[in-house]
Amino acid sequence: MRESKLIPFWEITGSVSTLIVIKIDVLAFQSRHPIGISIPQTSITTIADKTDNTMACPIPEDEAQRLEALRSYEILDTPPEVDFDALTRVAAHTFDTPAAVVGLMDAGRLWFKSRLGVDEPQLDRQIAFCAYAIMEPEKTLIVKDLKSDPRFEDNPLVTQPPNLRFYAGAPIVARSGHALGTIAIADVKPRSFSNAQSGVLRDLSTLVMTALESRRRAMQLARLAMTDYLTGLANRAEFDRTLEAEMAHATRTAETFSVLYLDLDGFKLVNDSFGHAAGDEVLCEVARRLSQQVRAEDELARFGGDEFGVILRDASEDSAHKLAERIAEAVSEPIMLSSGEMTAVGVSAGIATYADAIDTATALLAEADRDLYQAKHLKEKR
């Protein structure tokens, strides 16, 4: 029985994104491409042994800005994703080539977000054809016969297995105009490549860029959903998610951790005396001071209002009490408002430490809340 696959990709028409589905006959496709292109490690490392500059690759004048743009997408060294793999398959099928890649050009390497017919996850930048393609973001680099091109005739990918002979790469261009990499195809025999085919490859590079933008927007939205809009700290939803994960880890490993439940003292007076805008300033300053006290591996969150929480990983109850003392000292320092007026708040802390008797995150946080209530009650009695 012949197998078919539905390959999705996004077509951009004006401001509308339309999902296109291409049906590929897998058996026929594989029969045309019985083997992929295997790049031996020797081919990749050969260039590293060279002492001259015969294989030096070109570098864009705006390389620092290009790298900054690339890294803003937070895509390097991430696992395969269907959006990019689908486009790679479409490229290989459309142009009937044994190899296709979505490659992103890092400082010293071409890293493959997606690859078909290529075994290695990355190439040394000096032997990557993409290094030339990104020099002209507005053009498709087409090399009908690599062996006849002075730029590539001595390239180990051409002179050694896999003995590539054809390459076409369309730059993946960000809105800033920087070429982040290419979607490219390759073959072990020379080929012609028409203007129409070049246009289709550029269309695919646009779709890769669209996938990158969509991925970044999704990450930004996910972060916003887990971030307190005022202070920039994690919000209650993110705190609860992290607490559940930490509880599961502690249950498996018996490693201890502690939770601090914090509530500001005198915050209502700030709002009543100076207004809610001043109250927001105080919350932001308190958040900054709290951030200075906790470790990078701890989770600090604002629950809402004037309540905060801290998850102290791998921390005993004694460590939690010491942190609470440091926090109380830091928070109680006077705060200068933007109006030039001075104010101050205090903080009360409730502490709970994981133990076998506490088997849920809800129970642990409830214990910290009870401890906080007792701390507030003692202050009120003084």
C-alpha cells in the first residue's frame, strides 16, 4: 500500500494567512531519492586544520546587528518543529532534490533548524554555502555547478563526500533587513534552475520567516500570560505552575524546598496618603528590592495587590527564615517617590517547608498563608 503524507505550510496573501496542504506520495518521493546526503565528520573538520585563508568566508558589514537580530528569535539549538520540517519537505519535493535545509547562520556555524538528507546538525561557517547567500539578502544564490565556481571548487563538501555539485539558497530575511540564514536545496549532480523556481524558493523563505515571527509572537504571548504587568515579576499563574513542578520534583527526590508568602505592611496608608500611582511606584520598588535578595534559581512572583511569593529551591526552613530577615530589612528602607516625597512600608512573611506530611502544592501554600496570618497578628498586638 502506497503511503501519502499531508504536508502543511502557510501561504501569506496580503495580511491573511492561509493554511495550504500538499499531498506527497512518499513511496514515489523516496524512490527518486534513495539515499540522503551524508556529510562525514572529516569533511566538516577539514577546514579547521587549514592554516591559510583560502577558505575564509565573507562576513556582512552589519554582522553584529545581524547576529543580534538572529538571537532575538531564541531559536538556535532548539528541537525540531513541524512548521520548519514541513517547509523543508516541501522544498525537497518541489525541486526534486535529495537534500533540503533551513539553516541559520550563527557566529561561527551554520545551524540547521530543519534538515532533510543531511546527517549533521551544523556546519563550520567557513564551508557553508549559506555564508555567501546571506551577503545579498535580496537575491537567491544559485550555483548550477559548484565544481565550476571559483568560490566553491575547493570546498570539502564539493571535493570530498558528499561531493555536492548543485546549490540554491534563498535568504531568510527579517523585517530589519538582516539575513538570518537560508532555506536551501542541494544535489550531487549539476542542475539548471529557472527564474520561476528561484521565485518559489524565495516564497518558501518568506514562509520560514513567517514561521519564525509566529513562533516569537507565541513565546512573547506565553511570557505575558505568566508575567505581572506592573512589576515584571512572574504572576500567580506562573508561581502556581512552578510550585506544582517543584512539588513533583521534591516528591521524587526527597529534596527539600521552602515557600515564602509575603504581604506588605502599611501599603494601604501609602495609597491613602499619596494616591494609587504612588502605590504602584512602591510596588515596583519593592519588587526590585526583592529581586536583589533572591537567588537566580528561585521563583519570585507577585500574587496581586501587595502580596508576593518566593519559591526557594533546595532550601531548608532555616534558610527561608534568614531570607525573610534580609527581605524585611531591604523592604523597610525609605522609598523616594517620583514626586520627591518619602514613604516606607514593611513586610510580613509566612514560611512553609516541604515535608512528607504535605503532599500537595495547595497544602504547602496554605501552611505558608497560615504562618503569614500569625506573623501579621503578632505585629498588630505589639
